[in-house]
Amino acid sequence: MIPQVKKTNEDMTLKTKYLMYPSSLLYGLSMAFGVPYMWRYALLILLTVVLTFMIDEPIRGRVRKMVTVLLFLFFVGTLMGLVLIAGKLLILVGLNG
């Protein structure tokens, strides 16, 4: 018999990881490449709605899951965007200096 590992609420499933982090990177890329705010937030809402129905997290209620996905995409995507902007600035300074 295979021992079962108890899953905690803090653990994300692999499917969720493979969907959420690339989507956050897409939002971060839209920040780094200077996409206008209106289109950036439209992308954020579109990704939130799509991922809410695609992920398989055991969160009760669609609204609660949607808010969780929105906050994750916003915060992780913003952090990725800031890292990409900093990398872009370092490359530009390195090429000019």
C-alpha cells in the first residue's frame, strides 16, 4: 500500500502552479513592456476569470476562488513585473555605460 501524504491548504496542486505562475509572468511582462493600464487590467480580469474555472484548488465558492486568483495574479505578477523592469534597466545601463 502506498502511504498517503496529507495535503495541507497551503500546498498548491501542480496544475495550479503550471497555470498561475505563467499567467503571473504574462501580467508582469505587460508591466515591463509598458502596456497601457486599461489593457493591463483587462488582461488581469480575463486571466482571473479563465483561471478561476481551470484551477482545481479546493476553495469553496466561485467568488472566493476568483478573489484568491485575482490577488495572486496581481501581487505575484507585480513582483515579476518589477523584477523584469529592474533587469531591463540594468541591461540598458550596461549597454550605455
